[in-house]
Amino acid sequence: MVDSAILKTTAYLKELDNVRFEHFPGLILQGLQVIHVGKGIVQCKLTITDRVLGGDGEHIHTGAIGMLMELIGAAAIYSAGGSHASVDLNYSLYSTAKIQEEVKIEARVVGRKEDLNSAVIEIRREHDEELIATGRLWMLQLRPILKHNGVGQASKL
């Protein structure tokens, strides 16, 4: 039986391809192809379009690379279970991708400590496997806050 978090993550990623362009993630993830979603891992392919180009008009914008890392990294962490909020994203750029090139994005959960979860994300050019960027995303698990009424019992509010 497939975990419900994996099913929800897969559905979310597939819906992003159909989002109207005014919606920011839809603008960047237009044409996203989901290859695999498992517990704590997401693999996708994306063709670079003119919507994510930098100022030179030829190469992907570094901000778009960061956004890709955060969105796909967050999906990997979500697929491992629970809702989370981003705390930190560090990434390094090694190369770039041009318009109409395909890139592969892989995010994998690599660490959990209490409420903190960490994912490593790699973006590679598909045709030669050259590393474009690598990063690490830290996310904090969201938990409901219980209010106490002063007598040691949880409030009903």
C-alpha cells in the first residue's frame, strides 16, 4: 500500500504543471515531469523555458535554480511525512543550463533530528550529467500549539 504522503506529493507536483502562469511556482515549474516519488525522495525532469531565463536571455536565472531547489526539496521532505516550513536553504552553482535544455532534479531526505528535516538537492544537465547546482534545505515540522488553561489541561480553544 502506498503512503498517503507520497500520493499527495505526486498529485501536487503533477498539478503544478497545470497551474496558471500568474501563480509563481507554476511559472517556474511549467513542463515539470515527475519521474519518481518515494518516501523521502523526488526525481523530476524540467525543460528550461524563456520564463526562467536570467538577464542574458540565454541561461537559467540563479533565483529560479534556488526556487526549484526549495520546491522539489520541500516535496521530498513532505513525502516523508508531515507539514513543514523552510528554515534554511544553501546552494552552490557549478554550471548553468540554456533555454530548451532538459535538467534532472533529485531531492533526497538525508537527515532528521527531532522536528528538523534536511534534504539534499541536485540539479544536473540531462544530456551529459554535468552538475549544475547542489544544495541543502532545512525544514521545521509544523505542530499544532496547545494552549493551556492554567490547570494542566489542554484548552478546548
